[in-house]
Amino acid sequence: MLVDKKFVPRHKAGFVLCHWLNGISFLMLFITALPLYDPNYFGFLYNALGTSTLQNAHKFFAVIFIVTPIIGLFIARDGYSMLIGQVLKFNKDDMTFLVKFPGELLGQDPKMPKQGFYNGGEKMNIALQMALWCVLVCSGLVLWLGSGIIDNSVRAWMIPVHSIAAGIGFAAALGHIYLAVGVNPDSLQGMKNGTIKADYAMHHHGAWVDELVAEGKVTKKELEEAVH
Amino acid sequence: MAKEMAMLHDVARCSACRACMVACKQWHNLPADFSTPFEGQYQSHADLTSKTYNLIKMNERTDKDGKFHWDFIKIQCMHCQDPACMKGCPEGAISRLDSGAVVIDEEKCVGCGYCTTNCPFNVPRVDPDRNKSTKCDLCFDRIENGMIPSCAKTCTAQAIDFGTIEEMTALANKRIEEVKKDFPNANLYGIGPATEGVGGTHMMYVLPEKPSVYGLPENPKTPASIDLWKDVVRPIGKIAGVGAAAGIAGLFVLSKMMGKKNH
């Protein structure tokens, strides 16, 4: 059934919360590390807030970043299994989507194959974020807690590895935010209450909406009424 | 001080009296350090700390012939010629002086601990209270005023010597000849192939046995990861950061323009 006759339920509250926790902790981790990356441009953060404050904040948000997917296994099991399940089902339609996507990015409206719960680009982002989470968490923990346990010849390598992973993650985050805010602002509602407009869902996740109809979760009539 | 200096610890002469530890604390105004509880051991502290820059390590060892040895070694900053801490410091807070002393400028230090992570000898310690990195500074202030470091000054057994790098190398080679009569493996640590990876060190040792016996790395190296981070990751990251922001702004404008044409 649609919510308020207009919106398709997409994410459960626990999953919405995990997305916020992950996003905020990642951005805060990035910001609190910036002065270490370039003291000339970002040294003012140390001067304004104090070195210990920033370093302790980095550790605080690191804990949130690490535990979010673990909490997610309890409060958002469906959402996380969907993430993993969808990434493993990368198919021909996803490839077609990726090939045609630059057109959409440039403001055109190419004929896309119907996309599932996540489209080809989203699947790539999910896979990348999962890999980066592992790299960031492992290298970060080795730097934070590895002193005296792991040899410095290994620990020293974690500095560039952590930096590179953070850089790639930030670039991906910029793209992710741009696509949401700049290209598909209708998708943002999913971050608020987990629903998206029916016509957005049909346009961008047609195959998924078809599944919902087939499962009887949403009816065709409802959708038609919502769109018109 | 234009001359390159060096300190020599002759492990064969050291009696582990620890006067050097006391002298170091006095000169640097360091408080007593109760970080290691007394459990009957001879060694005073388990490791270097932000309050203990200089430590005499004591180790009981039985060699392959069943002979008992009591090993003493003075550990502190090695004052590398190619210091990994200096290269790895994102704030440029660490420098190597003409004397060879590697020193930390506390004004610039932010306590990130990258110096500790990069150090092949795992020496610098960040003081948790002040959030500043700390280590032996070779008493650079004493050297600049014509004095020798406090640990060398106080050593009664002449196990710690200090002078120009040439003098210390000559003295070390002489001592090694003597030690070799009893310990054929005796070697000089700090100059030569063993420490080539860090460009040699201004802290040198006469070691009766091979370095690993005393817990010294056999082949310390200034890690290549520092160069990767400083010369590649940071500059490319900066360009990529600006590029990504500009790219997204451009894309936004372009999509609005092309979108308009289509509709």
C-alpha cells in the first residue's frame, strides 16, 4: 500500500538511521583529518578547536563508523541483506544502465532498461563503499591500536593506504550527494522517512515496482492514481 | 655547531647503573615515571615513555653453549641521518640539526603520532597530557653551548662517549678490536651496512653480539610509504579534490543547459 496515496515505502526506519550514521560519521572523519592532510589550508581547524579535540573527535566518529553496520545487522537486517544481495546480482540491464547513464547525467532522458531496487550505478557505489569501509577500518585500527603489536614497517604503510581510501571515499561521496541533491532531489525523501514518490519509483526503479505489484504490496490502481 | 656529532654506547662497558637515565631526567626536567609497576624485575621501565627518553634495558640470556649473559643496552632516539619521523611529520615539526640531533619543535607538533608510526626504532612517544610528541633530543641545547649530552657527561664507566662522528667511529673501531678477543661477533651499529636504510645513525653502539640480541632491528629502513604519502597521495589528492568540486559544478551547469535544450 502506498503511504499517503503518493509514496512507495522503500527503506525501514532502522536503515534510514544507519544511512545517516554512516554519512555523518564519514564526513566528520574526513573533516577532522583534513589538517593532517594539509596543515597549510586546514590548519585553522587545529587552531580553532585544538589538536586533541579534533583527534578525539576522529576516534569518536571512527567508533560510530565501525559499529553502524554492526548495529545494522540487528536493527536493519532487511536493508543490509538487500544491499549485499543486490550487489551480487549485477546483470546485463545494469550494464546497459551504466552505458546510457552519462546522457542522464547531462540532463537528457535516455531510454533506460527497468531498474531494480538499486540501479547499476548504485550497485557499484555500494560495492565500492563496502570495500572502502574494510580498508579504512583495518588501516585505521592498525594505526590507532597497533603500536607495539604490529611492526612499524607494516604500520607505516597504513598512512598512505588510509589516506587514499579516504580520498576515494570522499570523491564517491561527492558524486553520491550530487546525484541525490542535484540530479534526483526526489530521492532525498528516502533519507527522511524511507519513502519515495510513486512516479520517481516507477521511473527509476521500474523492475522493483513491478516486483512490488507482483507481490501484491502495491496495486497498479494505486500507482496510477498517485501519478495522475 | 657545524660539526656532525655522534654518541657511542659501548655495551661491553655498561654496568647498567642507570645514572644516564637520572641525568636525562634532570636535564629535561622530567618527572618520575611510575608507568611500570615493580614486579621484581631489574629493568626500571618496560619501554620508553613520554616521561622517559632514555632507558637501560636489561635482559637475561643463555647462549647456545649454556653460558649465562646479562645484556644491558641504552635505548633512546637513534638520531638517524635520514629520519623517518622528520619525513613523516605532516606539520614539519621535526628537523635534523647540523650536529645530527633530530629535534621536535613542540610549537608545531600536533600530537598525531605519525613520527612514532614511521620510526623504524619505534621511539617517539606522544605525551597524552600535552598532546605533544617527545623523545631524546641529544641535548642539542647543551651541544650548542659546547657541552656534551647529560647522559654522556654522567657516565662513570666511560660506556657513553660523545664527540665528532669521526672521533666516535675511530673510538668504536678501537673498542671493537678489544671486545672481539672475547666476542668474535662484536660489531659497530650506526655506521655501515646495518643501518644504511636510515642513512646511518648519530647514536652508535659497540655490540658484543649481533643487533637483534639487544632488540635492535637488523635492517632498519626509512619506509618508502612516506614518500608515497608525501610526494604522491597528498599532491594528487589536492588536485583531485579541487578537480572533483570543479567537475561537479561544471556538470551541474552543463546538465541545466542541455536539459533546457531538450525540454
